[in-house]
Amino acid sequence: DGCGFMFVFLNRYTQFLKGFLETGEKYFFVGFRLTYYIYTDNKENVPRIDMSPGHNVSIKDVPSAKRWQDVVLMKSRLCPLQLYKEADYVFMMDVDSVFRGHFGAESLGRLVAVLHRGYYRDTKRHDFPYERRRESTAYIPAEEGDYYYTAAVWGGLVDDMYKLVKKCHENSEEDAKNGLEAVWQEESHLNKYFLYNKPTKVLSPEYLWSDYEGWIPKDIKVVRISQLLKNYKEVRPNW
């Protein structure tokens, strides 16, 4: 069976792609058929990486975006129908990361979510940074919620992922018509979707840690992928 993988980045994020792909080839679905779907406005600067057998890269052009928030929301529009013919599973990931440990078939499920590293120990729902404005389609009441999930890594079967991104895109568009933007953009809509469409597999923060943390707690046994330190003023000029 095939496993697809897709992500989006502005030209400022191209600097992270080489490390992402090189470490991915060491740890990400080694021994499986895998396609990296790269959606970029900077096609000419995509680095050439030696791929292991069964792995390949598919580069797709997308328009440039003026704001990093628009790039985040763009991911929710890019689950093309072509994947129905090319892959069984698809993961959406942020490119400003590197793999540091095995990431493979144990992560697969119909709908896969990753606990956010900053909130996985919290048990009080009101501590989660959900969208709390009733006017937003991402609104989650204070008395509701299970966990807080990251939008930097999520995945599942192509059909289930298509339903997810379609709903999140529709909701973000509805908010935009009303002059609203969810507090954490795509992540807010993702958490709303997962509240009423439960993930069939929930992964620990091992599947998305961060170099910003500067330490690894005892309950995180293996860091499998980690977000890199970066200058946000450089890569997200309107931060």
C-alpha cells in the first residue's frame, strides 16, 4: 500500500526542506512506498535529495501568500482528488522540523491526531487554547473538549482526511465571510473537528516535540520529530 505525505511552505521555509527530507529518509516510513507531495511557490529552490527505493517527490506549484496565517489555512485546501489514486494514507506536517527517531506504520489509523506538547499534561478543559468566541465556527464551549491537538502533524486514510480538510476549509471560509479568523487558525478548526469526529489513533508528543523546549521530560521516551529553532521575524514577517 502507498503512503502519501504533503506539506506547504513559503519560499522563506525552503531553508528547512533539505534537513527535513534527509532526516525523513532515515526515519520516516523506511521500507514503505512513500511520496512527498511538496506544495510550494518556490519550485526552483527545492533541493534534490537521494531517495531510498520506493520513495519519491512530487512538486506542485501554489500561489504565494502574503501572510503566514494564509499558508497555514492553505494546507486545509490541499487534499487533491489525485491522492485517491496515488495513496492510501496521507500525513500533513510542517516542514520546519527534522526527524530524530523511527516514525512508521505504528502511527497509521483512519484519523490520526498528535497531542500538543504544551498541553498534553493538562486535565482542565478551560486551560486549552480553544477558540472561545461563539461567533466562530471553531467555537468550543468551556465545558467541552477532550485534548488539545497540534496542527503540525496529523493524518489518516485519504477519504477521512478529505472529509476533514473539506470541513475545516468550509468553516474557515464561513468565518472569513463574517470577518473572523480563529484564534489559532487551522489548529482551532482541527480541534473543533476532532471534538465531534474522534481520532481513531492519538499519538503522544513524541511525534512532535520542539527544540524550543530545551529539555525532554521523562515521560517522553523517544523524540521522533522535532520543530527547529528559528527566527520568526525572518520566516513569519507579520508575526
